[in-house]
Amino acid sequence: MFDAYIICGTPRTGSTLLCNLLASTKRTGNPHSFYRRQDILEWAEDWGLPPRDTMRELEFDTAYLNAAIAAGKGGTDILGLRLMRENLGELSAILDGIFPGLPSDKARFERAFGRVLYLHLSREDKLAQAVSLVKAEQTGLWHVAPDGTEIERVAPPAEPQYDFQRISGEVAELEAYDATWNVWFAQQQITPLRLGYERLSADPAATLVAICEALGVRPPDIADVKPGVAKLADATSLDWMRRYRLDAAN
């Protein structure tokens, strides 16, 4: 039986869809990116923690960790956490300050969270992933519901513009992030449960059931699994991919 799971991902791999699915079971925590640096002060305020500048760093980090664990459990027995590769080192450093002297990232995570199941969520089609990321950054729209309602918008609407160099840079960075996750798993002697965006988006219920079974939790009835997030890929996405392949060939 696991005490926690960490979704080890990169942007635009379906992690928001997966987080919503796991939270919907009411048995597998309420995972979020609690250690995304841009959001830490907002989470702390939501949880009613004292302002950061009124506490010593270690005091704040400890209070924040305890609040994040409670929020990530969401009233269940299992903690859920989403962690992007770019935030891994920062979280490890925070835990090293709270629990000094431990020999590895894995040891720090287990000291903080208990027995952890690591879920490696990746996307095979890195070009599609990069196009999705660039479009989201340009348009400000990151997630929509199945009925088309906007779930997450971070900027006013803007028209997306094809940009070969930007897409190329994102492809390279996303490939590097995936590779460094795999290096980290090997270094930490972790065998993650590997999850693919392609299967998650095609059959979310099957992915959810596989995770529940790995956690030792009774899975939900497949008929009750309702994805709360829809794909944003559209004709523009396909056109960009076509143009990118032509430009790359030339």
C-alpha cells in the first residue's frame, strides 16, 4: 500500500486531465502542482498560512509542507502531487532543509510523504506536445472543459502565430526533460509506473484503473469516469505540425 504518488511530468502531457480523474475518485487524493514556484505564495494564502516575510524560511517551508500534504490528500488516505521536472531540484532542496542529512532525493521524498508511487507521464509525439505548448503560451488558453467552457486562461485572448524556431526549441527542451526524468529514476533506483498521453487521452478510464490498482485502491466503475478536460488540438495544430515538418526537411 502506498501513502502517496507523484505525477512526474512535463507540460502538455495530460497531467491536468489525470489530476482531475484522480481527484474524482474521492479515494486517491487531490493532486496539484503545489511546488510550482510561481504558485507557492498563492497556495499559502489559500491555506491561511502567515505571510512568508513574517516567518523564518525553515518555519515557512515546514508549515507549507504540512499544508500541502493535507491539501494533496483531499480528505483521503493518499497524497497526490504533480511535479514538473523543472521543479524537482527546488522541492528536493526544500526537503533537505527540513530533513537534513538524508542521502538522496528518494529518501527525502519518503521521509516527507511516506511510501511513494512514482508515475512517469510522458508524450510520445514531442512535436504535437511542443505545438500544444506554444499555442497555449501564445493564446493564453491552457485548458477547456468537454463542453468548450474555459477552465484555465492566463492571458487575454490572442491569435496564435506559427513560429518554427520556437516550436523547435520546445521540442528539444521537452525531449531533454523526459531524458532527465529517466536519468533521475535510474539514479534514485526508482521504477516508475509509466503512463502515456496517447493512451490517457484515448482511454482515460483505463489509465485511472491502472493507477488505482497500482496504489492498492478500489478503482471506480468505468461508466462513472467522466474526463473534465478536453483536447485543445485543432486544425491550426495540424497545420503547424505539417508546416514544421516541411520546414525541418528544408
